Amino acid sequence: MRALVEEEKLDSFNIPQYTSSPSEVKSEVEMEGYFGIDRLEVFEINWNAYNDKSSDFYKDGAYNVAKCMRAVAEPLLLSHFSAAIIDEVFSRYRKIVANIMSKERTEFINVTVAMTKKGW
């Protein structure tokens, strides 16, 4: 398969990402000291938002995941790569996601925190 981008450009691209655990979030808020945690919850959200397996929407859950990731990543990709590759990149990504979703349970993990500023 023909490469979409030059290897040098690919090697120099980086999206630093770190997802903290609930205990890390709690520790940082407490260490900072200006806020008290009223509520801290973890939500597991299935990649496929549709539960009805007979639905056409359920059958193409990878489309929704790819669109979500495209909304976040496209501006970063455009600043580093050619706009001409974007559709193909996300088409390939959608196929990869569909393959993963067909084999295993996939979910996003969200940590949600409600805080109150201390001294108010």
C-alpha cells in the first residue's frame, strides 16, 4: 500500500496525551488547595452509542467514533500534513475502529469532577 505521507513528516508528528486517573485528579485538586471536591465520578461510555443491534446506526458505530476523533484531530493533522490526505486517513481509521469494535467491548473513560472554591 502506498504511503500517504513522507516518513520524516510522520516521525516528527506528535500529539502528547495523558489521561489521569481519578486518584491523580483528586490528589492534584487537594494539593492545589483552592477547591474542595464535591463529587468525583468515573463514567464508562461505550464507543457505540446505540444499543439496538438491528439498527443501521449500531452497525456503523465506527463511523461515529471516527467523526468524533476527526473533530478533535483534524486541525492538528492539517497543521502538519496536507489536507489532501485527511479523508483517506479517517476512512482507514474508521475501518480499524470497526475491526476493533467487532472483536471487543470498547469504551471511553471520563472523569467528571464538581468542585467548590474554598472560602466562599
